[in-house]
Amino acid sequence: MPKIEVDYAKCLALARHIESSGGVPPDREDPMPHTFPAHIAENGWWATVAINHQTTPVVGMALRGTVHGKLLRGWDYLLQKSIFEANRNREMYTVAWLSEVTPAMLRDIFRDEEEGETLAGVESRAGILNDLGNFLLKNNWSGVRGAYLASGGYIVRNDGRGLAQLLAQTRGYADPVQKKLFYFLALMRNQKFWEYQDIFNLSSPVNYHEQRGHFRIGTVRILDAKLEDKIRNRENIDPEEDIEIRFAVRHAIEFIAKLLDVSPSAMHYFFWNYFRNCCGRDATHCASCGESCRLPERYRLRGATACVLAPACKSAGINIPQMLIEPRLDDTIWQ
């Protein structure tokens, strides 16, 4: 018996609202003043995405720290601290470094002078990086570009040599819903490193912001009362429930993207930016964004000063404690 379903009628209504509001801007990364050194850039993105999980957990301490004088949290800190340290240590993210990095090394890298140690699960993350290094060693590749060249630029191939199939041989990218895979492949494309022969196989990564947002809008519905209670009470769900939820959200994103004639990747960036900036766990911008809102300008459709999705959202305006949040699963490496 399914516990989750996609509300296709709601998806259609949301797609019409997005179209009438100005549509979906092209997906791209925001410019960064600092980036990975060229000799390990692809490896740097690959490795950082591989350990990008549980950085702002539903229960527990968020990863955070200051880089170049700016206090960051979650993915933002993980990425910018990785870039900062890689520019100080030319061996970081090489094959040898990946295969030999230890939990103690990761603690040192991500420890912040003011915030202290906020990177959880360093043993597991070090193991994921070691596995990436061993994957490269096994294939006699100096970097993840080896997988790209071996794939011929295909995400999926009949002979099993597509990027999705090759990278799924690593622990960090073995997720059946392919969250990290699709995010990494989109990053490689948007950073102008790689192009794909079968771009139609690049679907949407589904992160926790999108799960929260689609629950609240109503494009994805919970059918099981016990599961809804667990989510509302911030209790751990089961791994099988996690996979079912994320597949449903992915299908909703793919369906809406098809209705709007855009790529699932572009649709992901659209939703990710809104849900991350305007629909947080404990604060929403249904009525007004305010001066502190960090939504990029290209997503402020027609000069909107509040969440553009609010008129089509079933949760808009209700009390925040009554709103759903993303599910909790403490031991996953794919959230």
C-alpha cells in the first residue's frame, strides 16, 4: 500500500501559476569569488557533493563556520571551506589524498575557530572519500574526469558505462533516487566542465528543501497517518519511507518540468531557491520576503516581494507549527 502520492491536478495548477508568473529562469550557479584549484576542480566538486548530507539536520547541530569573514552554514560552509582549504593544500582531493584522508583530517579541515567542530559523522564521511579514491585507483584514473571520458559523455549507456552507472559503484553515489548524482552532474554542466549526449537523462536531485516545499504546496501528499505523525513530531522515518517520499517528489518535479517545457534540472533550481530562501522550517515568506531574504534576483519574478508560489500553496498563511517539514532520518548519507 503506497504511503505517498503525487497530486497531478495540483502539479498542473502549480505549473499554470508558475507560467503566468513569468516562468522558470535558466538554471545556473551563482558566481563565486573563490573556486577550486584547476588541477583538482572536478574532483573537488565530486568529493564535496559526496559528503553533502546531514549538514542542517532536522534535529541536531547544523554545520557552520566563517570563511573569508562571512558566517555560513550547511552546504554553503561545506563548499566554501572545501574551496578555501583546497587552495591552501594542493594535495587535497587528489587520488592519494582521497584514498588516505582520515576522520581526524576532516575534523581539522572543517573546524571553525569560533564555532568549533560542527561536522557530524566524520568517520562515515572519511570512508566515503576513501571509497572515491579507491574507485579511481581501481580504474587507473587520476580524477573523476576519467569516468566522464569512459562514458563518452553519456549519463546512461546500454553497456553499463554511462556516468550514472559508473559513479553508482561508489558509496557516495549509490542512492537509488540519485540525489547526489544529479546534483553533481548539473554542477559539472553549469560550471562548463562537462556536456552530455543524453541530457534528457539528467533529472532532478531531490533535497530536503524540496521535500518540505512539495509537502506544503500539496503536490505530494502523505497517505499514511502514522508516517505523517512521525514527520510532524520530527521522529525518524524508515529508509523505505525515505525512498518512497523522494521518488514521489522527483516525479512531481519531472511532471511539472514537462508541463512547462523545461528541464528537470532547471525545475529543481527553481524550487530549491524558493524553498530554501522563502519556505524555511521555522520561517516563511508567504506574505513578505523582507530585506533579509537571499532569493536570487532572477527568481524574483515580475518584481515579487513575497514568495511567488504562495498563491498556489495550500499551506500559505497557516501557522508555521501546523506546516509540514522535511522528514527526519538521522543515519542517511543521501539527505
